Amino acid sequence: MVNPATAWSDAEKHVFNKLVTDTKSKAGATAFRSDILPPGVFQCWRLNTGGGDARQTWAGCYGGLSIGGEIEGRFKDRDEAMAFIGRVMQTLNEQGNFNKPAGTNIQWFRIADGGLPTVERTTFFPANGKGAEVTCHIVRMGVQLVYNLSTTY
């Protein structure tokens, strides 16, 4: 049963937990529900949802809401970054990937328009000027989360 007060949080948690399992990550250590990645941590990713295009907010059915989001990852090796994207894409391609078990409030979780994955090389410099700079690869993927706000769908 969907609780309208927690529908968004419930949907995001369900998607996050499925991605943690499918990417073989560990919540709170290498995977985060957050708007930023923790400083100095590599081989990690985050999921953040919210916002999007107001013209496309309502999902076209009673009680459904569509919001934007982002998956972002930070990896030291480009091949590891690309393998992470592959595992996420594999999950997205599974039939009925996020609406199981029955009773979840997810309608869809998919790549957003214009949200195809990118991998970008960047360099981090130590904040205190001590230590070596670190080169890593940042993964970004725009996503769309469509979930039920209502118990009647």
C-alpha cells in the first residue's frame, strides 16, 4: 500500500537498493542516496532524485509522478567506470526491473531524455596542498523515476 507522504522516499529507496545489489556495491560505503559524493572516496556512486521538466511531471496516468534524477560515480579507472555503467544499463534493460516485488510503487525507472551515460576524466587536488593529485573518472547518467502517489492506480 502506498503512503502518499512517503511515496517519493519509498520509490527512491527501492531503486537504490536494487542498484546496490545489481552493481555489487555497499550502501553507505560505495553507494549513497545523496546529492554529493563524499570527498576522498573513490570506486563509489550516488543516486539523487528530484526536479525535472515541469511539463513532463505528471506521468500520464492518475496518481503517477515523474521526476528527474542523476546517478553519478567516481572511479580511478576508466574501465571500472564503464563496467559500472554496464551493470546499471543491464538492470535498466531487465523487463519489470523495478516494479518487483509486487506492491512497490515504482512505475518506471529509466534513462531520462538526454541522460545517456558519460565518462569524464578529472583531477582532484589535495585541499591542504599536501599529498599527490588524483586523477579519476566521473560517470554521470540522467534518470527518470516514475512512481505512484496514490493507492489507486
